[in-house]
Amino acid sequence: MKEAKSLSSSAWPDMVMSVLMYADAILDRLVHNAHRIELTGDSLRKMRKAEPAAASVAAVPRTRS
């Protein structure tokens, strides 16, 4: 593949389409071989947002005395 700076503006659509075809093929293989995991319940972000005081205390590192 040529560098983008050496391409004329008329060649850009062909280059972009070839890149999109490669990306589509890679994603197709990833999705085809993937396992789907469905999660239930509230997300950790929602749970942490509901208790901001507890999360901020837990984030402070403790020093040994």
C-alpha cells in the first residue's frame, strides 16, 4: 500500500475502500470465533456512582506505620 502523501486525490476512494475491506475481514473473523456473554444486573459504574463517599475512601492508599 502506498503512503497517503504520495496518492492523488482521485486515488483516495480506492485506498479507503481497500482499508475498509481489510477491517471488515478482520472484524468478521473476530466476531465469528467469539463467544457471546450476556451480563445481567446493574453495572459497576452505576453501583460506584450511587456510593461516591465509599469509593473515594477506598481509593486513598494506606501507608504503613
